[in-house]
Amino acid sequence: QVQLVESGGGLVQPGGSLRLSCAASGSIFSWYAMGWYRQAPGKQRELVAAITSGGSTNYADSVKGRFTISRDNRKNTVYLQMNSLKPEDTAVYYCKASLLQRDYWGQGTQVTVSS
């Protein structure tokens, strides 16, 4: 089992940047596929970006070219660098770890993009 703690959210102006972090503990982090999801009020949770244990990445079309997911297995941490933020990026961002058909979620961190 793995425990996840997100950090780095906050209020930012349109066009600004934030970097989210998700620290993992309790298991062998490098084995897990990791993902960032978000949920805006009244909407379903959606995939933002994912990275496999081998480092392959994929992104939602809405964030391609603006967001970058990365992982540091030495620090048991996955990151989401978010640039050129838009008001529609406002949501609670969640980290997910997946291994052997089991998923583990963090508690989420709020990102608000507003002037």
C-alpha cells in the first residue's frame, strides 16, 4: 500500500505557473504508474497527465504543451509543472498511484486561476 500527499496548489493569475508535488510513502514508488487528475465543481474527475514506471507520459489534450509530468524515484515524488494557466484549469488536483489493478489516491490540492 502507498500513501500520497499532494502540495503546491494555490491561487495564481491567468498565464502564471504552479508546480504540484505528490510525495509517496509506504511502498516501492518506482513500481507504480502515477497520474494527476482534477475535478472542477459540478464536473467529473478527469485525467490530466500520467507517467508510467518506465517514464512514458501522456496528457489530456487540454493541457498538452502547457503541463509537464515528471517523477523522481529517489525522492518518491511525482510532479506536475503547470504553465500558461487558464481559469478553466481551476480544480482540485489529485495524485493517483496504480499497481496491479489497485489505485491509491491523495487528498487533493486546490488550484485556482483567477485575476
